[in-house]
Amino acid sequence: MLRRLDELYTEYPFYGSRRMLAVLRRDFAYQINRKRIQRLMSVLGLAAIYPKRKLSQPAPGHHVYPYLLRGVQIERVNQVWSSDITYIRMQEGFAYLAAVIDWFSRFVLSWATSNTADAWLSRDALALALSGKAKPEIFNTDQGSHFTSRLFLAPLIERQIAISMDGRGRALDNAFIERLWRTVKYEHVYLHEYATIGELRSGLQTFFHHYNFHRPHQALKYRTPAEVFFQDKQG
């Protein structure tokens, strides 16, 4: 049932426990009550988009920044980067995936996986993205404790990168990376049954290379993220 619940949430992130219950009762012959669905959603750290996932709750005392991108036209590479964390279904249990994406090109700049969803996972993905010469004008995340922590924010502050955070419960403020998660899961994760974190990392390495360099995007006029990212930088 956890697998089906994971699939439903990926496809219908606006569904709360009531709608999940209605769908799952059709899928399974035996009776399921709402308390069980709520418990399973809690295990996965899920909630409907309003409010967003439990991963998106700031920790007490952490600093929250305003959302800077409402009405802003995304016109160039390195104008806006964003990051998020999602869970990845495995044969037994779940792992966590963090990624950094360039909004204009959809190019995945970096990613990291772990058995735990802590601030170090987000920091590892950010450090990889900032390891070269490039940096964004604005870096956007949600208000989760991973992203409001000093550990994560320090590299952005040191580089004088403007920090933007989604409004509470507004997952669509970070829609580009939400779409990336759907692509990762439907085009890769759901097609494989990874048993170990090592196997997962190897598989994701292959997937993200294909995503960046070989997968055309309709929104990019059927160019790949790499074509847009590197050509725009040269221009």
C-alpha cells in the first residue's frame, strides 16, 4: 500500500487523506480506514499541497526569507536556482533525494542522496552546485528546516546571493523542481526496484545525465537542458 500511496501523491499532490482513502478503497479489496491512511502519510512525510509536506516546516528560531519571484520573468541562465528534497521509494523503505535546478534551462546542477533527510543532505547538493564559478542571482527553496538552517544558508549569504523562500504551503512557487520530481519518479524510480543506496545513486547518475544532455523538453522548444544552459551562458 505504501507504494500505491507514493504513486498517488506524486500524481495528485493536492489530495489529502480523504481523497487518498477514496482511491485506495477502490484499489484494494479489503477495508481501509482514514486513520491508517493518515498514519501512512505521516510515515512518508506527506500532506496535501495545502499545507505542504512536513519536510517544509521551518524549525523554531530558523530564519525565513520572503518570496522574491512573484511576477518575475525568468529570462536567462543563472538568474534563479532552486532546491528541494523528495523521498525515493526503494525495495524496503525510502531514501531521500535533494537537487539544485536552474529555472531557465531546467538543467540539474547537482543532486545528493541519503538515508536521512537532514540539513547535510541539502548542504551537500548546494555545495556541489556552487563548486564551480557559476552562481545564481536568486536561490529559491521552501521554508523547510533544512533550508532555513544556518548550515544551508551560510554559503548563499557569503556569496551575496539573494535568498527567496516559498510562501507557506505554496508548492507551486517552486513548480520547476516539483515537475522534476515527477519526471524522476515516473521515468526512472518507478521502473526500478533499488535495494541499496549505492544502487540508487548509480541509477540516478545515469538518469540525470540523460535528463540534462539527451532528454528534449517541450518548454525548451525541444532542446535539452544542457543545450540551453551552456548556449545561453556563451551568449
